[in-house]
Amino acid sequence: MKMVRSMNYKRVQELRWDPTLGEWVMVSNIRDLRPWQPQDFCPFCPGTPETGFGWDILILRNKFPMLNEEPIPPGKYKFYSTAPSYGRCYVVVETPKHDIDDISDLDVTEIYKVFKGVKRKQEDEMRDPKAIYFLFFRNKGKEIGVSLTHPHSQIYVLPFIPVKVLRELINSNRYYSKKKQCLFCDIVNIEKEYGERVVANTDYWIAFIPFYAHWPFEVHIYPLTHIQLLSQLNTELTKDMARIVKKVLCGIKNIFEKPMPYMMVLHQAPLKGIYTFYHMHIEIYGMYRMVGKLKYAAGMETGGGNFTYDSTPEEAAHMLRNTVEIKCKE
Ligand SMILES: [Zn+2]
Ligand SMILES: [Zn+2]
Ligand SMILES: [Zn+2]
């Protein structure tokens, strides 16, 4: 069905501007041409033509990317604006081990290698004058459409700043102009002082469910030092980031009998420009409200744009902190 549709239509890969919300939509029908593969074939296991042998982590070009180095020229349309889908999409194969459930099952050193690899990739990408943003993210769970179970995350090198980060930049810039202080540092200090929403601590990082969480188990992880970019983290901070991510993801996995689907995303400053008022962090959205019950971004959330939270972040943090303390010893 899908194949037939794409063959009848022109090939399109472009950014379309939504003039009502003021944001880009990435449009591509090229991904529909994905070839059929046998059910048990894993393209990320060692020994395929693409992966080869002798690696700890691999960063591969996505074969059917949303963004391209040499994108098809965008269409010309009456009234509407478009832009080229310039960019790069990568898959980070986090380990040669196919059969682990999640990266929290890896050792801290193995997770550190993943972050080190991503950091290096970012350093390369920063040299491209057209690379504006480096979005590193991870989706986990069949329920949210992750079909390939081999542990992997993704990188989108974008020609624009993602809209959620843009809102953070605007608000933190405004805060900084008024108070001469970093909004995120102030949040970290308040959460540290209050303590009830803190989920885990390490030497250089803190994890908490923020006062204003949207998703049921939404954990934000901050470096205690005021830093804007992943590429600015030294070895010690990167290792410690692996430590805290392992703790939090282990908690998310073990809080209910069944591992919970989640999304994890790195929020950092854009690659171009000076954003000293910004503070990088990781956001994890654990999506179960209770055992097996997925929180959907439904009418209110998707249509209205505001979230409803069916508990309190304090209660959720209490549950998660206990799980981390009992089940997630290093
Ligand atoms: Zn595999
Ligand atoms: Zn800060
Ligand atoms: Zn954020």
C-alpha cells in the first residue's frame, strides 16, 4: 500500500513552515521506500555489511533520513514557505549486545563510551557552518513505536533550533536579563534545597522530577556546573553523566513489574551563537501512569498544548527515588 502511494506521488523532502504556530515541520515521503526486511534480521548486530566487527559503539548514517546533506530542492508553493531539509541523521548503536533490555543494563564504562562517541560526533558537526542544532535522543519501548530492539539512540543535526529548546532559550534569556542569574541554576538550587523531588545524586549531577513535570515520570538531569554544551563536558563530568543516567533509567525500568517506555533527550545550546545564560540538561519522559497504563498526549495535551498530571511530581519522585535506592546500586 505504502509503496504504491509513494510511487504515484512526487518525491518530497522539505521543511514546511507552519505560519500559525511559527515552527518547522519536516516533510518526507522518501522514508516510505524503506525495503522490507525479514523479521529476525537485526541491522545493528555485529557482522552485517554495515556494522562489521570489533567495535564497542557505532554511529551510522540513517539509511532513510528525514534530513539530507544534499536534499531535494524544496517545492515552490503559492503563499507557503519552505526550506531545504538540510542536515544529517545518525543511529547510535550503543553496544554490540543485542539482548539487553535497556542501556541501564550496561556498565557505567560502557555507557560512558556511548556519550564519549556522541560528544566526538558533535565536535565534528560543529565545524559545519550549516549545522545549527545537535539533537541527541533515545526512544525506548514497543508501545511508542520502537520496532528495533537492539539498544540504540539517534542524532538529528538540524538546520534550525527545535521549538521546545527555543522556548527554553527565550524564557531563560528573559530571566537572565532581569535577575543576572541562570534560571536553570536557580531551579537546581531550589530542588536541592527542597529535596522532595530529587531522584538521584552523583558528584557532579543531580536528577529530579521538576515541580512543573508534564509526563508521569519526567526526570530532568542537570550538571551542577553551569555548562551549555555536551562538547564542553570534561572526562570526569561525562563519566559521572553515565553514572546518573544509569541510575535514573534503572529506576524507570524497575519501578513497575514491566519496564516502562520512555523518551530521553539532550537539551543543549545551539551550535552557533553565544548562549551563556543557558544550562544543558537531559530530559527523560517515563510514560506509565501506573502499571501498563500509558499516558497519551491526547486532546488536552496535543490539541490544547497543556499537560494534565494525574498525581503529583512529589509522589512520583518519592516512588522513583525508593526504586533507585533499593534496586539500582552501582
Ligand atoms: Zn542486534
Ligand atoms: Zn546554570
Ligand atoms: Zn529542557
